[in-house]
Amino acid sequence: MISQPPAPAPARQSIPIIFFMAWRNIWRNPVRSALTISALVGGLVMMVLYSALLEGMMRQMVRHATEISTGHIQIHRQAFAADQDLYATLPSSYLTTLEQQFPQLSITPRLYSSALASSAQTSTGVMIRAVDPQREVLVTSMLKHIREGKAELGIADPDTATTEAPGLSRYNLIIGAKLARNMNLSPGSELILVTQAADGSIGNALFRVAAILKPLEPNFDRSGVLMSVEAYQQLMYLENGFHELVIKLTDINQLESVQKKLNTALQSLQADQPLDQLGGNTRVRNWRQLTPMVADMLELSQSMMLLIGLIIIGLASMGILNTMLMAIHERSHEFGILLAIGMKRRLLLLMVLFETLLLALISALFGSLAGLAITRYLEPRGIDFSQTMPDGYDWAGMVFEPVMDIYLEPSHIVSACLLMIAVSLITSLIPCWSIVRLKPVEVMR
């Protein structure tokens, strides 16, 4: 009795065997496999570092846009928001009422104007920003970014100040770094400001430079002068009102809801305390509306990360393509024999895909560990450019510290690994196509 040949094993039972064969195949040429893994590891590390650098820059940008000077929300009148109208002020009672209705918010007032600044050597136009020092430190960290001197905005010489003639009091100023350099000023220097006051007269006073700010914003760094609200009121003869109210939230995730509540509260205030028509109604804007370039950069960051990642991983995956093409070319005779004895083409395709998957998984493991180690080392230090850029760098209308932040999200590593595996498998479809077209009779000759 002639025995029948055993039936072929189901495809599901063949998968472990195919997987084992794929593992053995990638180590037939260990040097080539190691070079391929190295290329993928390098691409993955570059992508992880780029993701961490971009995330750090975005966080640094948001921090500069909110914590240093802008705040989370600002309130103006329409005329001031449109063209910096000196007379478009918010009544002081609005500040008191908002603080009572929203005790969880930190609010600080500001006043603005322009003036002619004169020193012993030169004169130039400047932008005045008046703040309440006690309130300002609760909302922003602007008064903490001092390069030289002390952030004192009170009376410069309180011993000589008189209550009979408060206008004779000499107040302190804080000025921008470029303005100090252009006018050759330092802490202790005297500066005269001349401007047109709110009542139409000429306002002028002698001030003392108490400190110099670090670069914060290009325009303010070049021509900014910081003074107290009290000094501004005496210089400009403006006793009541503010141009701007800056608000800090305890939870930035509540930005939109708080903005709506503030709009409602201000509408109620305007009904009880009507404003003049020339200044217009109040406008409540969040930091995204105040700095649209920063908001656009945040929206583009994810797309940029994906695009750059595809380029980096795509170039690294060329090694996978080269490896698999060479492997199939060297083993074409072997594939022909397997097809001749009845092996299904789909199992050969699966074996090639398993080889690619194993190379990608090994690369993902080592690349993730290397990328994690490098970013964890750089996170507390950042990338320091203070030797070449001591004043920081200007990007998107803001001046950043010369130390670039690095921040790694765990999702960055997962996304980078998945992207690398997906691109590698897609790349391996090109050599797989040659297996589909393989003819056993021709390759076995």
C-alpha cells in the first residue's frame, strides 16, 4: 500500500516557522544587517531629538508669550487696540469690580505713551509702559528679567521728596538693553522724558535709571521705558483710568470659559457705567489672539514634526530597501526551490515582511534607548548658545533666552517608532513585488 504524502500544514501553523526563518535570515549577513540597523537607529534618534527640541521651543514660546509680559488675557478699549489712543482708557472702577467678581484671577493695570528721552549724550524716541509693581509680579515675570541693577520703580530719592510738591519727586525707570547701549546709560544714570500730557500741556520730568532689562521683545528692547503708574500719572497728568488690564489664570485650560465670563461681566459694567463713544467698547482677547504668529506656529508644529520625521525616517529606510533587495537577489535561487516544492508565495512575502519588521523592531529598541538617554541628559541643561548669542535670539517677534529648552513627551518616542516601522514595511513592499513576479523555472537554471 502506497502511503500518501502528509498534507501541508495550515498557513496559521506555518507562521511561527516563517518567523523563525526570518530571524535566521537577517543574520546571514550580520555586517549588512548591523549597518541597516545603525541607519534606522540614527534616523530615529534624530527624530526624537527634533521632536524634543520642537516641543521645548513651543513650550518656551508659550511661556514667553504668557508668563513674561503678555499674560493669558488682556482687556482694552477698541480705540486703544486699534491705534494706541491715549484717551481710550478703562475706568479704575472696572479694575476694582473685576477683582471682586473674579477673586481667583490675578489682574494688573498698565498705561502706555510715547516720549522723547534725553541723556547727556543723545536723544531718542521711546515707548513708555507704566505698571503697578506690586500687581505686576503676580501676573508676569517681567520685573524679574533684570540684566543689571535692581527692579525698583519707586521714588529715586525719597529723602528729598516733598508732599507739598509731589511733581518734583524723581522716580526710577527700567529701560531696555539696546536702548541703554544706544544711549550709553547704566544703573544710576539720569534720563529726561518730554511728552505731550493728557491735558495738552508739555509733560517733562527727570528720572533715574534703576535697572536694565534683559531682551524680551525686539521693539521694547530697542526703545522701551518701564515706570510706575504713579510716575506716569504725574508725567502725563492722567489721574484716572488704565489702557490695559492684564490677567493671569490659575488654570490655562479654562482660557476660553474665563474669556466668555469676562465679556459678560464687562457688558454688565458698561450698562451700569457707560463709556464714552470715542474710545469704543471693551475688547477681551486671549494670548493666542494677541500673538497670532505664536498661535500659528503651535498649530504648524505637529505638521512640521510629521513632515520632518517622514523625511528623516524615509532616508534611513533606504537602508532597509537596499538590504532587502540584496537579500532577495542573493536568495532568488533558494526562493525558486521553495516555490517549486509547493511553498505559497504569500508565505515568502510574509517572511520578507517579517525580516523587515524584525530589523525595524531592533532599531526601534536601540533608537528609543539612545534618544531617551540623550534627551534626558539635555533636558535640565538645554542647548546653550550664550557664547555666540549672549542676548538671545529673535524668533516669531520675541526674544528668547540663549538656552534652547529640550522637552521629551513619551508619546514622541511611541510616534517615532510607529512611524519608522510603518515606513520600513511600506519600503519593503518594493522588493516583495519581485517575489510575486519570480518564476521558479528561470531562477533555478
